[in-house]
Amino acid sequence: MNTDKSHSGFVTADGIRNLSPREASENCAGGAIILDIREEYISQFKKFGVPVVIQIPLRRLEREYAQLPKDKWIIVADSSGLHSKEACLLLNQKGFTQVSNLAGGLVEWERDGLPLVVDKSEKLSGSCACQLRAREKGNETVS
């Protein structure tokens, strides 16, 4: 298990460290947390199956970042990795130094067969997978 996040992943030109889903999962097992920046209506059906997930949608992160722990490594995640880099940059500007981006987001996490919490009882609606909305409740952990 790689718990030294300073040497895992790859760094982009803007200084953001990107972790593969496997690296992120290993780091969560070692104490890192996932910051899920997806909107609640998108994240209700499938959630990351790790010990600690904090849900703050990107649109609220500027106002609510202070509730995040500065003593834990934070892995920022969204659906596909499009907006999580933006959140990483914001956190870096706010003084967070232990931040990584989950490359590929939940899409790649699921593709790699990593643990998910899936609400199988929900009836979903929406015109495409990115807009699915929950209708009912009931959680089940799958991996």
C-alpha cells in the first residue's frame, strides 16, 4: 500500500498531482479521504466505497472548504475528472498542500472494479448517464 502520496501519481504542468483510481483507493485505505465534488442529485446513486468521503459540490466549495481537514490527504473526485482539477487548484490557493486529483473520476474508478456504494433500489430518470436522478432510497455496498 502506498501511503506516501508525494511519490504516487503524476504531476501536471499546473502542479496538480493526479492519481489513478487504484492509487487513490490504496491511499484511502491508508487514511486519505475523497472529496466528492459532484452535485448531490448526481452522486446519490453511486458513491465511492472508501472509509471517508466528504461531499461538497464544486459550486459550494469556495464557501465550505474550511470544513475540510488540513491534516489528511484529500483526493478530489468528480464523475469523469473534468472539474476536479479546478477544485484542486482552489484548495491549493486556500493553503491546502496535501491534495491530489482522481484521474478519470468515478467513471474510471468503476471501470477498474473498485469499491462502490450503489443504491440498487433507486428508480432513475434522466436523458443521459450524467443526468441520472434518484427517485427512491436504500444503499448496498458492492465491489
